[in-house]
Amino acid sequence: MTTRLLLPIALACLTACASGGGGLSATPHAGVNLAGDWSLDYGRSDNLQQRVNVLLRELREQAERRARADMDGRGPVLAASVGGVSDRGEAIIALARMADKVSGSPLLNIEQASERLRIHRENDFTLRCDTGSGSAPLRRDMLGAERCGWDGHQYVHSIQLPEGLSIHYRFTLGPAGDWLHVATSLSSRQVSAPFTVSRVYQRFDPEAAGYHCEQTITRGKVCTTAASP
């Protein structure tokens, strides 16, 4: 899967995430099953540093164009305008670092049943969804709100935190079922547009590949990249 193919999926994710996850279903399209073990394909996933560099360069160019349009002969205008980009640039970098942290799990183990989904992620918390009520659930607590469900053949999981940070995951299974695309979009009050990271995972057999796996009570089968003890 090339970057050219990833772009339309990422753009579709931005549109869907902006809607706030409305219209989600409790069940996917027939035949869509994300269950299994997945390993991150670094070569087909986003290079985060390159993404950040491009965004910062675009911000600086936009600021310089605005400054030239507004200049009335006073030199400090350009400097002040470009200086404003620094604050937005810092917000983008902070959002990118967070996006990298919440989307960079090298291994996934997914359990899927008719009324539940568990996405166990190495070095991160498990995404849990229970749809036994017949509709996509919405949970609220003192930490924020969490919504999950199916948008056709795609699984969507959204987390809204009190401080204005939103995290939206969209899982898309490849046509042959051998790869999984995960688009993670983060939104913040400090940044005008969401920041999206695209990751591609390949289906694999962890034990045959030499990973260390163990069965746990709370998290099911957990595989890690660490060597077996």
C-alpha cells in the first residue's frame, strides 16, 4: 500500500472524525473481522518528522504571505507575523508528539465477537467496545467521553478529553484481510485542523515470528517485542 493510496483514506478519516462519530452502528458489514495479530509495517506507515516539517513550512509560508499583504512600510509587521507562527508551530509539534504516542504500538492483538471488540496494543491501553445494547455505545465519566462502533466496514473509536483534546481512531481492513490501516486523528483547541497519522499493520503469526506471547486474565493474549525470559 503506497502513500498515494493512504492519502484518500486519511482524508476520509478527517471528514468522518469531524462529524463527532455520529451514525455509528453496533455491527460491521458482513464478513469484516479484525480479529488476529498485527505487526506494524514501518515502511508503509507515516514518517511523523516529515509530516511535521511540511506543516511547519506551510505555516511559515502562509504567515509570510499574510505579512507581505499587510505591510504598509513598517518592517516589524513581517517579524511579528512570522513570530506568531512559532506559537502555532509549538502546538502542532505537541499534537504530533501525542499522535505518535497514541498510535505507535508495534503490535496489536484484536478480539472481535458479535457484541464486543478488544484492541490490545503493546505499550498502550486497550481499546474496548461493548455493543450488546444494539447501538453504538457512548460512555461518559470524569475523564471525558468515549464512543465506539462501526461505520460500514470501518471500526471507529473516539475519545474526548475535558481539556479539549480529541482522539479518533479509524480501523480499515484490507480487501484480502492481510493488512490493517489505522488512521489516528488528534484535534486540539490550539490547532485549527486535526493532525492525522496513518499506520499500516500486517497480519502475522507472533509465535512463528519469534515474539513472546502470554495469556492474561484481563488483557487476553499479549505479545511483546521483548525476548522471552
